[in-house]
Amino acid sequence: MGHLPQPHRSWPNATLVEEDLATAIRKLKQSVSGEIDIGGPNLARSVTDLGLIDEYQIYLHPVVLGKGTPFFAASRPPLRLINHERIGADVIQLTYVPA
């Protein structure tokens, strides 16, 4: 029995990057005002390694997970906490910048 192809996923406002990642992120930062979300620990690590993240917004939820890829898959970059905010009854947003 053959393997069926997976359906193509799409996200609103998503961009498929076919060029050098550093160049694509720099262009995106110049063309977008406001925040740019980086999804997934592997992409976040690549952009962190390139030194292109200006701010980390980490949301803490009271959930214990036993599997998955950690957000900082390699050693955590040096960070400085600049803000914290309670969101609802169960979530805290921590905002860090590279130190």
C-alpha cells in the first residue's frame, strides 16, 4: 500500500523562505513594523544563533510536559529580563532581551 502525501499546511501571513535565512529575516525586520513571531524551537535557535532576535517573550503556563524539543535546544543565550506581566489567572509573560 502506498504512502499518501500529507496535506499542505498554511498559516495566515506565513512566508516560505527560499533564500538565506539571515537575509530573509533582515528583510522581514526592515519591512514589518511591530512584532515578528518565530515559531518552533529549531527556527528560533537558528535565528538566535544569527543574533537576529531583539526580544524574547516567553509565556509560562502551569503545564508539565514530558516530551518535545526545548525552546533553547542548545545552551541558552545570555538574556536580561526587562518586563513581566500577568495574563489572566494562569499565565505570566516574561520579556527578555539579549544581554
